[in-house]
Amino acid sequence: MVSPRAYSSRLGSALPLLLVLWDLHYQGAECGINAEVEKQLEMGKKLLAAGQLADALSHFHAAIEGDSDNYLAYYRRATVYLAMGKSKAAIRDLSKVVELKQDFTSARLQRGHLLLKQGKFDEAEEDFKRVLQSNPSDKEDTEARTQLMKSDEMQRLHSEAQSAYLTGDYYTVIGLLDEILNVCVWAAEMRELRAECYIKEGEPGKALSDLKAAAKLKSDNTEAFYKISTIYYQLGDHEMSLSEVRECLKLDQDHKECFSHYKKVKKLNKQILSAEELIQEGRYQDAIDKYETVMKTESEVPVYTTRAKERICHCFSKNQQSADAIKLCTEVLQLEPDNVNALKDRAEAYLLEEQYEEAIQDYETAKDHSDSDQQILEGLEKAQRLLKQSQKRDYYKILGVKRNARKQEIVKAYRKLAMQWHPDNFQDEEEKKKAEKKFIDIAAAKEVLTDPEMRRKFDAGEDPLDAESQQGGGNHFHRGWNTWQGFDPFSSGGPFKFKFHFN
């Protein structure tokens, strides 16, 4: 026979399990859970706890299909939807829960939270008040009262924002909406209002994040996509503009404003892409023509004119039209002093013009804004070498030719100067000595600049005839005037033959 004490002990140890079983039985009876539905709910619950949201969702779908009046299935599916960031679907399920079981305060409180985030103040307040009227737990009571006060505060701020907007005080509106949207993060209309205020204050770039959010929060929001596209276009991002206007047309292919804007952006985008392809192919003059067409196509948005000039300057520089490049890059830099691309291209043009100090200044300015750009670092080093070299003997200057002169031009210049400065042309001893030195320099310049390897070294900032600039020695240009006796500067052909005579 079992003693009363032992029986009481056994009953006490089994009581928690009995209570759990009774709770499950109660929920099952109230919700009408059959075995299959109960199995789906348990599987979904385990998967949800493990973070496997998609699998959990499929089980809750199955549970609802098995019992469309099971409020727990809707509530748990709403939980999954929230974890997946699908607030609209979560609100629909929570509304179904409240419909099936009006005293389910947890569902009503959760729905109130979501409605407040959407900026639906009246509906949110209704839920919080109903929670307070339904004998909630202490925790739920505190939460409902806190949220009700927060909702009242948001309504007050919203009313002030509307009044400020009507008076044109857009900065005040933005400040008030900043506070509201910290709470009502899913309020699409308020985000659109803040975006409109940014646009009116001349800061369209700041409107983009709000408009993008609004495009996701509101179904078929063609207006938001259209505004996003036009803002990107005004900012000079034609590719993003084209992408966003296409989203508008996906929602409504007959949208007049989007279709008109689409045609304009597509045309401009095609011209710019074509110009860039020409640059890649090294067809710089064709690219210049194409970018001039871009400026005609879009003359009302200044950024496209500036970008086109920047790219034309690049083409001029690459095409060794240095004077044109300097002029056009300077126009761009007057508008955008920190434009790194224009600084690099003008620096390259300055190098062609042998304006080394100016090139160094541009490269250093560009380096301040992009200190890891290898092209800038190499260009700066080259410009510094060339400046140092120019302060010594510059063979291009000696012959009076450009750094990009062809061999034929170099030989022609040499012949002319060799004939002009031949020492036999001078009788005065001082003048003859001066002419001898000049003639030696002219001959040296011709020797270096007509030899591809020596010229390459010189262009890199190294004098191939100067022992000091040679690593490990190298060629040495110690030729006196007597070295050139009998040398025919016109031996490469031509109308002149000159014979040297010395005393």
C-alpha cells in the first residue's frame, strides 16, 4: 500500500508535466488541432528556433492548410514573416489571429507595434487601447501604455511637420520627420515627404534613400521610381537613371512620364557608351566628335557638359593635342578644382608642352585627392625627372623640336642648325668658340634623338651622354670640336654637302 506522503511526493513531481499536457490539450481543443496539424506546428517551431526560416514557413503553411481557423498557426507564421522582414504579410496574419481570438493580447500588441512603424497612428492606438482593456499581464500593460504615449508624441510631431511644410519651412519639416522616422521606419508617405523637402532645398542626392525605401514599402510605386531616375539623371549618373526608369516601366509600361524620360536617357547613355568604346580603341578624334554630340543632346543639365569636356580633354591629351587639352581641362578645373581626371590629363599635356613645374603642381594636387593612384605617382616622378633634366641639357630644346617629334623632323632641324652654327661660318675667335660649343650640342642632340634606345632613356629622365646620370657608368659624351673634323652632318642624304676646313 502506498503511503499518503509517498503518493503526494509522486504527484508533486509529475505536476509540471501534467500542466504542460493540460496546456497542449487545452490549446488543441480550443484551436481544433488534429494530429497532422500539431505535427506541422511542432516541426515549424523547431525549425524557427534553429533559424531555418524558409523551412519553418513551409510547415506553418501546411498547418494553416490543414486548419484554416488555427490562430496559433497564423501567429507563428507571422513570427517567421517578421524574421524574414515581410511586415505586410506579418500584419495580415496577426489580423487573422485577432479575428479568430480577440483576447490574444500578444498578437494585438505585436500588430500595434507594426502599425506604428508604418505610421498608421489611429490603427496602432486602437490596438494598444484594446490590449489595456483585455486584462493584460503587467509586462503587456506597461508595453501598451509606453507605445500609446509614443504614438501620441509621433502624431504631435507629424502635425507640426505638416504645418511647417505648408509655410515652406522645409528644414524644420526634415528635422521633425527625422524624429518620426526613427520610430515609424516603414512610413512610406513620410519618407516621400522628407524626400520632397530635400529636393525643394536643392539637395536631391539626400532624397534618394527615402525614395528607394518608399518604392519598396508601397506597391506599384511608379512615382518613386520616376523621381529616383530623374534625380540620378540630374546628378549625372545616366546608367542608374536608366536602370530606375526601367523599374517604373516594368510596373506600368504606359506610364507617360517614365516612357518619355526613358527615351531621353537611353539616347544619351548610348552616345556616352559609344564615345567610351572609341576611346578604348584609341580613336580619339571620333570620340571627341561623339562627346560633342553628347553636349548637344543634353545641354540643360550642366554635369553632362562638364563630363563631356573632361573626356574630350582626355582625348586631346592622348592625341598629343596638348594646347587644346590644357585649355579644355582648365575650363573643367575652374568648375571642379579637385577633378582628379582633369588634373592628370592637364599634367600630361603640360609635359608635352615642357611646362614641367605646372605638370608637377597638377600631379601633386591630384595626389592629395588620390594618393594611391599609380598613374599619378608615375607621372609625378617623370615630371620631376624631366624638370631636373631641363635644368641641364635638353636635346629637344637644342634642336627646337617637340618631345613627340618624328625622326624626320629631328634630322631636318639638325641639318638647319648644323649649317647655321658651323664654326667655319665665323671669323671672330670668340664667336667661333661659341659656335663650336653650339655645334657639339647640336650633334649630340641629333645622336641621342635619332637613336631609339638613347632617346627612350632621355625621355625617361636620363641623359645617355652624361656619365653622372648613367647607373654603373655608360656612355660618355666628351667629344671636342676636333672629334667632328671631317664629319658630314648631311650624310643621311639631302641637297647639301659640307666639307670642313681647319687651319
